[in-house]
Amino acid sequence: MGYIEEGNVPGHGSLAAKLPLGLGRFNRWIEDRLFGPQGFITGLKFDLHDKLTTELQKSLPNLTREEAGRIAASQVNNKFGGLNYTVMGRSASTQNALRAFLLAPDFLESTGRSVVDLAGENGQPLVKAMVAFNVLHYLVARAVNYLVSGTKSA
């Protein structure tokens, strides 16, 4: 496993890869399909990047395509997590210490960065998407509740 993969630092190996009876290989196959360079999550990240770049250019017409793309890339990486700590210059010992004390420091860091992105000067497209998602989520939940219970409770 190379250290250029997301969410990995030197010294952080997968225990699941050591499972017997081919389960370790199967687990690695699943991980590659989800998180690998051509995986499902990577595809979602690229799709969101393209959409955010377009939205940023609409909201802030003074940005060049490259500037909007860089902002979108930062926002997407913050939203999805799985940051490459080696490329960021973070040592393995620091990340391992954080894992020992905080359980899921990469999730906490990504969540914090996403909140900062919403409040930042280029967060308008993210706020619009978040509001739209939450309104849709609420409406779907109400519809499912009505279908299941037959009541219109709020």
C-alpha cells in the first residue's frame, strides 16, 4: 500500500488486510473499489469539484476558472476527509498520537474544516447546497412519515 493514498500515513497499516482465508484480499478489493484512485468516492469528489467550480464562478464572477477550481478542491477535500497527511507534511507519530487521544481525528478535522468553509468568504455555493439538501431531506422525511403513519405531524 502506497503512502500517496488518502487518509494514510507511514506506519498506519490495515489490520483487516491480515484476515485469513482470503478475507484480507477481499477487504482490500472492496477498499480499492470505494477509496482507490478510480473508486466510487474519488468519482464523487471529482463530480462535486466540477459542480462547485461552476457554482463559484457563477457566484463570484471575478474568479478565474483556476482560482475557482483551487477553492473547490480545498472545499471538496475538507468535506470528504481522507486527507493525505504525508503530502500535507504531517508526521506519522503526530497522526498516531492524535488517533490515540481523539479516536477519529481525521473526521473531526475534516468536519471542522467544512464548517469553516461554510462561514468563509467563498462559502456561498456550499451554504446554498446545504440549505437545499436539508429542505429536501425534511420534505422526504415528512412524506415518508405520512406514508407510514398517515398523520401530518411536524
